[in-house]
Amino acid sequence: MRRASALILIGLDCILSHFIERFASEGAMPFTARLIDEGVFGEALPSPPCDTPTNWATIVTGAWAGTHGMTSFYAHIPGKPLNEGVGTLDSRACQAEFLWDVAERHGMVCAVVNYPVAWPPTIKRGVVIGGPAPGASPWRVSWAACFTNEDLPQSIRVTFVEARGWRELPPSRSPPMETAIVVGGEGELKYSAPGWQVSEGAELKSPIYYVLVVDSRGEGYDTAYVCRERDSSKALAVLREGEWSGWIRECFQGREVIFKFKLLRLSRDLGKFRLYRTDVFATTGWSHPEHLASELVSEVGPYMEGFEHPRGYSLWFDKEVWLEHVKRQVNWFIGTASYLKRRYNWDVLITHFHLHDAINHNLLGYLYEGFPDFDEAGRREVLEFFRRCYQETDRLIRGIVEECSDDSTLVLVISDHGCVPAWKFVWIGGALVRRGLLSYRWSQELGRYVVDWSKTKAYPFGHTTPYIWVNLKGRDPHGVVDESEYDDVREEVIDALYSIRDPETGERVVALAARREDLATMGQLGERVGDVVYFLKPGYTNVCFDFSSVSPEVMDGREVRPLRELGPWTALHHDYLPTARLGPFKVSSTFILRGPGVKRGLRLSKPVNLVDIAPTIAHLMGMPPPRNCEGRVLWEILEES
């Protein structure tokens, strides 16, 4: 069998096989369709919990969650208080060897870009760019902000006054108007003598900019100048409605940062003004080797984790502006892969793109007829947005593969999990409280209910993990359950979970609840796996719930309620069995593999396991699998020797 000499792994978080097949067949993803025709297309079952850190770790270790220990976004460490965990968007939390470490040991140069579990770097000679995602980047200095005189959620209010004291003003047919903003978004500025004053109690960590608005044509206000000082000739950006600035470098508390502005709205009477500022990111600190960051900023553009799933969607701007973010990020990934190929001649590229997880969480529900807010017009609009996002993803894949591969390159396009619609929240704690297994007391100081450990026998860890821990003496700091009662308490927990029913339908909401050892075939063995593991039925979720502190609204006795009461999610993945599906949507992950030694035009009729990917890639590249690998080589997809 011919061996591959290079690997391109393009990780597409939460991309769905349903849409790949649909849009490829409709001609919207021509390059992806070609990869499918020239290689293998199939589904793989993720390792529970079916979420981001768990399964990006699974893909590059070949180990189940119980072995690599990346049990969702936070992993509980035995011996620590039951409501404490360590963040898993960190390579140091992983207890298994990574594929890139194996490749480097065998003389290959690796480039790992924006991969969720890759930072801090574990390789020495190769390249690592960023990593912690989604939204956990230590290089994000400030989240995106919107400066506006409109009543918008989570925005920063601005007030306009007639421009005063400017050294230079452009021509204006109406009185030029000004406002001031704190660039980092730490507070509002209000005008009173002797000028713009910061809100009481606000601590400024970033500069103040002045925004000048003028009427250049006598048809109403049409242009905004963004300036460090009151001098329009030195403007950092001159914007009309709908325009972006270039990248702006600034200094926040001694740290160089970079960001952009976009003038979202400027009505002619200045009654509606909306200036969007992207996330603010550091220009250094996110690359290995360290000097590479300045090269990339100069040659390609700044690294901005999550730019493809911006915070402002539905708060301040629409899907068109979201797509502008996506296109910029696709260009950056293609440019970065190409630059690193020229600069370092990597043999292995492993990268991660988070767009599809965001569009699924926000919008997938509107494509399912059983969703409460479903309507046909909305379905068509969302489907068209999905189509355009998948087109951009096809452009991403094509750009990287065509720029950076040859006939000896193995190309793997893969997701960590899928997603299914959800619209009902399940308060798991309610069933445990009802059965006397979990206890809360009122905290006057917090204005919330907090766990009463002295009366708690079992605790649901939450934070997207489907785990419940017995509060065991000798293991847990607040333990109250004797070892002799351990199995009995677990049975009580399982019975309590199965007792939860939807009051509207009468059906059970829990698909499966079991002792961890009974789910060994799903990799649910290991010290970071809870004593009881449970999975909800599709349509239900406990979202990212923290059970250590609960509001009175949640403690109102309802165990099932509309999800919209807690947040804007429309679809999720972490609560479910790897085989779960709802309509055409599935939790299983998707992969396409093309290259030397791989069969052509093969569509798998049944899913494999995600743990099988790493050993298969290692075999095709002529190296051993990672040290803790538990998967198998997928012989059925390989060409015969």
C-alpha cells in the first residue's frame, strides 16, 4: 500500500452530514463533492460527552474520554470539591498523547492552527497558532462592542453633541456632531463641563476615541470619522454606512492589540447610529515560535479566535454582517496555511474552524418542523444562510488543499460532533431534590440557592457534562455517603432521572441513565467520569447549567420548561447519545478522507467510532498510533495491498 507523506486535517466543528450531502448534490460545495467522489465519506460516533474539547481530543489521541480525561469543557478531579473542575481547553489537561507529538517524533514538521486542545504547545520544532476555543482565548483582550444611540441589548450608549474644539473639521452642510467612546467598552462617556466624562466607578483600561459625524452632501449625516484626538486629518477610519475600517493597532495597558470598526447604521438625521467594534486581540503571545505572530499579522492578518462566530449577531447586526466575518476568517485560514507551508514546509497541518457550531446553536431549530418557532418563511431564510456558510466552508477546504497539497497528501475533513434541535430545558436537579438526594439552602448574600453539602448525597456536575457524582466519604471533601451505600445511591439517582417526565406529553425525558462501568463500550471509564452517566432525549437539554448556585426562578418546581427562558439556543449536542438523531439531524460526526492508500468513491453504510481516526491516519502515514490510542485501523476503507 502506498504511504502518505503529508497530512491536511481540516476540523469543522459541528458540521452536519445532512447539509454536506444536500449542498454538495446541489452544486454549492463542488470541491467537497470532489473529495467525496475521490475518497471515503462516512459518519463516526463521538465519545461522550459529545462536545468540543472531548472530541477534538479524541480525534488526535485515538482515546476515549475516560482515558484522555477531557470530559467536556470542565473536568472534575476526584478529591476536589464536587462543584469544581479544571478547564479542558488546555493541552495540559489531556492525559493521552497527541498525534502531532508522534509525527514530530518521526521527523515530521507539524503546524497546528486554532485547534482547541493544542495550547500550550507540546511540540518543539513545529508551529502552533492559538488554540483555546470557543471563546476561551487568553489573547482576547476585550469582547466585541456596539456603540449606539439606539436601545439595543448589551450595547454601549453614546450621546452626540455639537463638535467643539476640533483642530480640523471636514466640510459639513449640517452642524458637525461628535461623541466619544472608551474603545475597550469599559463604560459610557457623557458630556459635561469640561468635556467627556467617564461613568462613575468605571476603570479605564483602554483609550478614549472621538467620533465625528458630518453631512458631506447636504442630504443628511453620511460620514463618521473615528479619531484618537479632535483632528479629522488624523482619523483612524473614515466610514460611510456599511463600511469597515482597516485593522487598527492600539495599546491597552502596555499591550499591543488590534481590532476593526464597522459603521452598521447612520441615519441622515443621526437618530440611529451604530458603530461596531470587533473583538480586541493581542498581536503577540499566541504563536510558537513566538516571533511568528508578528510575521502573520504583517503577511496574512491577525489571529482572532472566533471571528467566524461573532458575538454581535442578533444583538446588533444581521446574517449579512455575520457572513462578512466568515469570509474574512476563511481568507485568513487559507492565507495562514499557505504562508506556513512556504515558511516552514510543514508535513502535517491540523486546523479547526468553529463556524458550524455557532450557526447550529443559533439557528438549526428553525429548520425543524417540530420546533415551536418554526415557520416556512423563516426556514427558507435560515436554509439560504446555511447554504452560503457551507459555500464558504467549501472555499476554505479548496483553498487549503489546492494551495498546500500534492498526490502524496492525505486530506481529512472531519467534525467533532453533530447537533440536534432542542427547545425544552430539563432541570435535572429538581428530580434529585424531590428524591432527597440533592439539597439546597438559601443564601441571603447571593440572593440564590446554594448546595447544602451536609444533606447532599448526589451532585450533578453540570457545565455540559452528563455526569452525576455520589458525595462519597473518603473521596469527596464534603462526603456524606458511606462506601457501603454507594451502589444504592447510584440506583436511586438512576431511578430519579427516569422519573422526570414532560408534563405536556407524559414521556420520559431521559434516554439512558447508567453506572459508568456499564458504559465501558462508550469509553466511560476513568477517574474523571461521573458515578452515574445520563443522556437526554433529543429536543431536551440542560444547556450549560451550573448546579452549585440556582436562581429562585429555576427552583419553582418545574422540572421541564421552555428553553427560551434560559437563553437563545435552538440546538445542542452535549446532552445526547452519540447515536441520537431528530429528523435528518444527528449527533454523530462526519468525515471525508482522501489520499494515498484510501479507497475511492466509498460511502460507509454504518458509522465507525471517532477513536478510530487517529490509528487509521497513523497507519496511512507509516507511523505508530499515539501511545494511549484505543481505536482500530479502519481496514475496510483502505486499498488492498
